[in-house]
Amino acid sequence: MSNDLERALSKLRFDDQVLGYSLMTKAGRPFVSFAFPENLFPRVKNSIKLYKADLRLMTIDTEKGLVVLAPVDDNWILTVLYVPELQLGLAIAKTKNVLRLLEGIELPPPPDEFEEASEDNLQVLESIAIKAASTDAETTPDTTPAVPEPEEEEEVELTPENFEVQPSTIPKRGEKYSTCLSLDSDLYKEMKKLYRNFGFDVLMLVDEKRSVSAIADSMFQPNERVVELLKWAASKQIVDVPVSESEGGTSASGKLGRFVQVPKFEGDMSKVDESDHPVIKLCDGTRTTEQVAKEASLPKSKVIQIIARYRRHGLKMIGKTI
């Protein structure tokens, strides 16, 4: 747990626009801090105390920069200090991104006594969580059968030229959006090398509501630069944008489509388990995994497991525009 928490917080530590951060208790005591100015803690604590009953994500303008307060759960508040010149919307978006990472981590309540602002407190939380888990295991044995992890789907090679992005285009978050925003992922490292912090800042503004021009305007950047980044991101399945007509990406309705992977079985059906027939028969290269799951009335995770089982027996993933 402490590694997951540290990984989430490291997104702030290595952000050039973050001056410091602190994970605080609901009482306003700093539990873990990194470069957060001590003289700002009293002001933050007073704000927490004032809005304790219904504290939501809020901001505080200080002489050192913009402070964003964001409740993580019933016990913890994330406090981040950004550089003064950072736009309010981008600061909130960056904070919400870290909150999404923290949602998957079960943080135990803080201990009654602890050394404030110590990074060693991550290990303190780990020990509390382990102790609680071992207690639960003694009282409630786990009888859930182990489910094998499904294999990852093969990637279809695409290039930025495959995609059509206009100022009016509204990009959507793709399958690898979250992966790209993870600091230890290869996608993030590739984006950082190509676009530095610009790539991360653009993706943070992809909320499936803003158009390319709106994103460019909010960052005071030309449309062309945002378009270039989004085309690259689309080729990596980080975002979804229309496929270029010149690449044969028009759908039956004449509108630009989206390039996806679909399962196609070309093997011997006699070698397929009878229980898997309803799924494999639908894998004819015309349906996405989601469509197969819907028609078979099965969870998508179950369909992925079945598909993975026959990947070496005639089933492959092919590219298709829908």
C-alpha cells in the first residue's frame, strides 16, 4: 500500500509546477509532507476547521502560490501548493488526477500519535493496514477462487497520420489514458521525452467536453501544437479522435470513425470448449470485445479471459474502423 501511495504522490513530486504537497488528517495535522512551507500550515488548518462539516475541493490564494485542498476520504486531505502563475483550472485538474490514483488505495485512519510531516509515516500506514488485514483474515477467511489474469490485447500499429484532428474536435480519453499519466509507465516516459510537461498538461485538460481550440486557448498555445500532441496520443490509444478519411476511416454513415481492435477466430471450432462456443462464434472480426460481451450477456472481463485462452489457437486481434 505504501508503494502505491508513494507512486501516486510522486506525480506531484516530479511536477515542475508543484512547489510542495502534504497529506493531512481531517484535523489539519500534516502526516506526510514534501517541501510544503511550514508557515502555510496554520492557514490551511484554519480553512479545514472552518469548512470541516462540508469540506469539498477548495483553493487558497497565498503569497507563495495557489493551494488546493482536496478530501481523499473520511480521514485524509491532500494539500498541494502550485506555482503562482499556474491557471486555477489546470491546478484543480492536476489535483483531481492524483485523487483518481488515490481512489484505488485503501488508507487506514491515522494513528492517535505520530510525528508530523514525516515521510516515514508511509511505512506507519503500511503497518497499520497489514495489521488490520491480518485481523480480518483471521475472522473472515477468503474463499474467493483465484481468477487468472487475462492476457493483454495485441496492439495495432498506428501513426499520427492515421488521425484527423481539427480545432473543433473534442478528444475523448482512450484505453491507455490512465497508463500514460502514470509516472513509471513507458508511455509517460516516451511522452515526457517528446513533449516534456506540455503533453501531461494537455492530457489533463482532456475531459471529453473541451474542444482542441478550447484546450489550446486555456494554455495560451497555438492549435497546431495541441493537434500534433493529440495525434501522437491517438496513435498510442491514449485518446480517441476521428480516423483520417485518407486512411479509409469513414463509416457507413459517411462520418469519420474510430480505429479499434476486434477479435477474429480463424481456428478449428471443434477444438473450442462447448461452453465457450457462444463467445468464440461472435468473434468474427466485426464486433469489438464490448459488443461480444453484450451479445453473449457476459461481463467483459469474462470475455477477455475466453479470448486470451484461444490466442494461440486461431484467434487474433485485427484493426477495424467503426
